[in-house]
Amino acid sequence: MATLTDLGFCQGVIFETIICTFNSSGCPNVAPMGVTLEDEQRVALTIYNSAKTLKNLQNTRVATLNLTDDIDVYYMSALKSAEVSADLFEKSTVVNAPKLKKCDASIALSVESFKAVDMLRTRVVCCVESVEALKRFPVAYCRARAAVLEAVVHATRIRVLCGIESERLKVVRLYGLIQDCMDIVNRSAPNSHYVELMVDLQEKVDLWRAS
Ligand SMILES: Cc1cc2nc3c(=O)[nH]c(=O)nc-3n(C[C@H](O)[C@H](O)[C@H](O)COP(=O)(O)O)c2cc1C
């Protein structure tokens, strides 16, 4: 079995993954989440209490972490921009959780503990039950893809914080960071799918801030 170190995980660094869980009706839920390595057998996530993923983990105590650089999966699952199609998933053979059919690696997890970080977030430590890695061609680095991912992270924070008066300045700062990401996308990949995603994201953020 491949190890987390084989997949590039190391301590002190946050790695971005797609976490899949089942909700209480048995429907798959998918969301991007940052993960840190505790040790070779355990990972930790810090999850906003408002996230469905946290509720699902509390109910089922299992999940899969899926590695992909497909920006559309990040975009759709972070912003719930489209109905999640059941076709995206298959059931893990290791834990009672869905996994992405198309991904570079899938890590089956069981929850070890939950601990409140603050009023808004919970830290979840999970044990690694299995690691499944696929081989494929290397993917060339593209700044626009990285910029869209950054912008989506900022947008999901704005969505959580924009109703909280004391976080108003943070929201303004995050909005400015999205504009910087937009500049990078416009410069490095004009007329691309990345621009379309950024335009859609900007519309969503403007709506959240106005409501
Ligand atoms: C790259 C990336 C990393 C993210 N990491 C986290 C995280 O570590 N914790 C968290 O609560 N939300 C994180 N988010 C935001 C969630 O994915 C987002 O709020 C999502 O809609 C939650 O979905 P859920 O309600 O189905 O769990 C991240 C978003 C992106 C794009």
C-alpha cells in the first residue's frame, strides 16, 4: 500500500483534498478540505461547524479523501455550483463512504476525535485505513488554476463571514484577494474556462455581500 509520504504529504503543510461522506439519507456529499499530516497513520482537518461534511463525519465517522487537480471538482464542490451527480462517485470498498471515481488517489479514513477549535470551527483527527494511488501522466503547472483555487477558498470564507458584523474588514480584505486572483487569471489564461469560473464566482460573491 502506498503511504501518505509517497503521495507528497509531510508535516507542517496543509494539503488540499476533496472529502467525500454520506449524509444521513445515504446521499454522497463532497467538499474541498485542507488536511495536515499528524503522523503516517493519522491526518487532521479543521472544519467550519456550518459544513455538512462535519455533520456527516459526526454521524458516520468515516470518509474518503480524494486527490485531484481538477479545478471544476473544487469549484463545484466548494460553491455547490451544480447539483452533485451520483455518477461522480462509487462506494469505497474499505469504509462506508463514497469516493470520487476520477481521482489520482483516494484515502479511506475513520474518525478518531473531534475537538472545538473556537466558536466557528472543529478539529477532526482521523486514522488512515487505506491509501489507493493511481499512476498517470504529470500535469503541467498553470498559474490560472492555482489562482482560481485561491479565489474559491476566499469565496467560501466570505460566505461564512459575510453575515458577521465584526468580520466586515476581513470580508473586504478577502474580496480584494479575489480581485488579485482575477488579475492573474486574466493575464495568464485570457479567454479560458478559468475566466468563466472567475466571472461566475465574482457574481456569487457579489450576491452574498449584497444580501
Ligand atoms: C481548496 C479549498 C480548501 C478548503 N478547506 C476547507 C477547510 O479546511 N475547512 C473548511 O471548513 N472549509 C474548507 N473549504 C471550504 C469548503 O469546501 C466549503 O465551505 C464547502 O462548501 C463545504 O461543503 P459542505 O457544507 O458540503 O461540507 C475549502 C475550500 C477550498 C476551495
